[in-house]
Amino acid sequence: MSDGLHEKISGLERRKVELKQLIDDQRPELERLREKLRLLEEGFFGKGGRRWFLVVVLLLCSSSIGACVYFLAFRKDAPPDTRELVYQAQTPRLLVTSVPDGALVLMDGKQEGRTPLLRPAPGGQKVAVEVRAPGFKPRTRVIQIPERRGAHWHAVLDSSAEPPQ
């Protein structure tokens, strides 16, 4: 082999030895840092600390969101539509869906629209709901609307034996 090639090989071998020495010199520092990180994690999150940390974060986030909604909706210069949205969210509603879609919905004998139907409902009261569709047997149910919550009824209509007129 040529002398130039020998010099390159010996230079690479010297560089390899230098890099190994550098890695060996840094290894104790790396281990010390790993141990510090482990102790920090144990001290902060140990013995259920992680769970409590998440609970606190969730509580802070939910209370912040609630405070923002309250502030935006009820301050004096809040737009009226914002207040209306908050009041609507607190109003009980009845959701009526059906198979087939587009069935006629009657509430207490009064035609309200077609499914899917979402309407404000009187909280704490019962409502008679009837769902009708051509070629299907009508279904009727009396639904108790909870206070401050809504209700949902999914009516599956049976096909009638008679052909639609």
C-alpha cells in the first residue's frame, strides 16, 4: 500500500480512539443527568402525583372556560345573541329522530315538523310525541322531560301491511 493510504488509515484510527475517549469521559455526566431526571420525576409525580396533577389541570381548565363563558355572556356590553345562546343551552330540548328520516312529528297533537327534530321542551313535564310516515305504522310515546336537561327518542317505524295511498 502507499504511504498516503497508511497515513489516512492511521489518522482515522487515532480519531476513533479520540472519539471513544470522549464518549467515555462524558458517560458519568450523562448518568448523573439521568439520575437527576429520575429524581425530579419521582418527586413531582411520585405516589399518585401524576394523577393529582392531571386533576388539578382539568379543574383549572374547566373553571377557566366556565368563567369565560359567564363573563362573555353576562357582562353588560355582551351582544344579545351571546346571552341568548347561553339561555338556550340551559333550556331543556327534545330531540326526535326516526327510521325512516323525514317522518312527521306531532307533540301533544300539534304538528311540529319532520325528523330529525330538535325543539325546546317544557322541563319537568310529560309530552306525548307521535311519529308518522307514509307506508309505516305510527309510533306514539309519552316522554318525561327532565328539568334542565333534554330528552331523545329514536323511533323505529314498522312498515304497514297496507300499501301507501
